[in-house]
Amino acid sequence: MSTRTRRPTVELRRLRTLSVLLAFTAAVGLVFGTAGFTVMSADRGIDASVVADDEASLGYDTLTDAVDDGESTAVVAYHNQFEHDLDEFHVDVSIVDPDTETTLVDAETPDELPSATDGTVDVTLACPVEEEVHLQFEATGSGGGVSVSLDRVHTVTCLPDDPDDPDGPTVTGVQYNNAANADVHTDGSDGNVSAIVWIVDSPPVDTPDAIEPVVFDDAEPLDTAKKVRPEVVQSRAPSELPNDWKIVAIEFPDQDVAYVHPQWDAGEYDAPKTGDGVETTELPLDAEQLVNTSVVDESEDG
């Protein structure tokens, strides 16, 4: 008995070839993925995976590579290029390296990101030495049926304060213009300084509650290039200032010195006129101390 082998028909060979091609195509798709395209619909919730470039629906930019110790600095920015507002937006900021000497003091982040707008993340670091810090930014947002997330790491250099190069100018004196205004003198160029301007409501006064401080700090410093009175006015709402206020003294806490009006006489002015403030290092000043302080005799003797 003989056995006869049958050859596959042409149609069967075509089917086998097609099956092989389909299997190969599926395998390639699993390995390399499908061609990129974007389909968005506000009616059906979607999850958008984005990249940090100009075409991304959620754009991401780095703004700086250096952060000064203790200063709030805009480090990165996000751009909402969706058609919808991201009503909920959150950025979690952390330091990647747990062994770094730098600490994350604060991070100011936007809590929403309207369509076609930008939002910055401001970071405050504290560092005893100069070092590179790897900051991780984990952003999530949702709104209008869209949800989005983006994780990025950006490296900045934290720059500590230099004790040999203090911030701001050194104050050398204050010249009072009557009792209503004053000029701050420095040893060189003008700049921003921390200060406390002590003002009094309608002297003469005999109680400390009529004397109050107007504080200028790192966030809102006093510019020594400007007259003091307009800076006080700018720092307070009109309703927060007395109608007829005068300047009693200006204190510079970072420089351990204050200058009292040269005609201040325990709650009143002795014929206030233009003159140099009387220096004192008995700090900090307070209202009780000032209402009982007289510098008239000292200034006239000098």
C-alpha cells in the first residue's frame, strides 16, 4: 500500500501566509506600540499622558537653575493648553535625595489652572552649604472631563548666604524732614533693608497705645533710595494709618541700630525740624520705651 502526500492548495497557502503576517503585526504592535494620536472628548472621561514640550496639552518649563537660601524663587511653570480649565490642580514638591543637607522650607503651588494660562511653582530652600538639589515635581489636574498627570525632576543649585557679603546696604544714619518724613543714609549704594518705622498718632501723647510699628521685612523691605513716608503709606491701607501721624524713630533690627527723631521729647516734639536722628543701640524698641524717651537735650548738646 502506498501513501500519497497531497500538496496544499494555493488558497490554503494564502491563508497561512495571511495568518503569519497578522501574527507578526500583532507582535510588532506589542513591542513597539501603536502610532501616536490624540483623541479628546469632554463627554467621556479621558486620561492624558503628556510630555514637556511646546505641543503638550500640559506644558512644563524650568525657570531657573539656582535658588538663594531662604528666598522664595519661581523654579518651574505649567501651561494649560487644554480647551478646558483644570479646576483642580496640585503639584507635590519634594527633594529626591534624602541625604542632602538642603531642606525644603516651602512650596507655593497653584490650586487651579484655567485654560490658556500659566502657573508657577515657587520654592524656598534652606542650605548651609552650596550644593545641587534634585527637586521632584508631581503634578495632577482635572477638569472638563480631562485628567492629567506629569512627573518631572529638575536640578537646581542652592546658594547659601555669604556672611562676608551681607544682603543690602549698611545704614549710617537717618535725616528727618520735620516729623513727617525722613531719608535713610547708607555707606554706599542704596538698596532694600529690613526696618521698623515707629509712628505716633497726633502728638502730644502720654500713653504707649498711640505709638505703633510699621514693619518692613524680607518680603516687603524698605528701599533706602526713597523717602520713608510714601513707603509707609504704600505698605498700609489708608484706613490702617492715623490721620495725622508722625515718625518717632526708625529701627534697623538686622543692623542692631535705631535712629530717634532729634526733637522727640517723651510723647511730643520740641519744635520739630529737619535734623539727623539720634542713634541708639538699646534694642529692640517698644512703644512703652519710646513714650518715656527724651532725646532733645542730647541732640542739642551735640
